[in-house]
Amino acid sequence: MSDALVALLTYRSELDTATAKALVARLGGTVVTVTGTTHTAADGEVVLAGNAAGVDVTLPAPTADAKVTVVNTGAAGTVTVDTPGAETINGAATASLTAQYSVVRLVSDGTNWFEI
């Protein structure tokens, strides 16, 4: 439920980050706002990342049914999503979010990560 809500609230929305975070938190989601250039995500997080210099988000080690959502909230800069080791994201080493408000919702099968 929180993944869909974050996508709705942040994609072409006039809601600010604080309002989006409050609404997601009411549904039991964990929202993390990243303004620096790196972040290591945890299972269940919704990561709102935006920085003109770019942001590298490292996923947690894959466990069955782990979920992470990453949103590029920055007007400039690429958010790169990476795995902590040799795991893949849809068969690739990384996923890149280049457009503002682009979203990737990921789930793990215990070995790799897949976009849903």
C-alpha cells in the first residue's frame, strides 16, 4: 500500500515531501529522505532521494520478499540504485532514475532484485 501511495503523492504532485512522508507513515511505511550523495536502504523503506550531484542508493542484502522503493525527488542529478554485492536488479548491475519523480519499486526473491 505505501509503494502505491508514495508514487501517487510524489509523481507530478504538488504535495511537499513532509506531507507525503506523513501520509505514508500513517499507513505503516518507513520513509527516508536523502539529501546527501549516498544511502544504504533497509527492507521496507521508501527512499526519497534528490541531490543535484546525484545519489547512490545501495539496496540491502536480498532476502525473500524484501521490498524497497526509491523515488528521484531532485530536479537535477541521477539516482543510481545498486546492490551490495554481485546481485542484480532485473539482470543488470544497477538501476538509474534520471527524471525527477521517477520511481522504482523493487522486490527480492532472496537472490536478486526485481522491479514490480
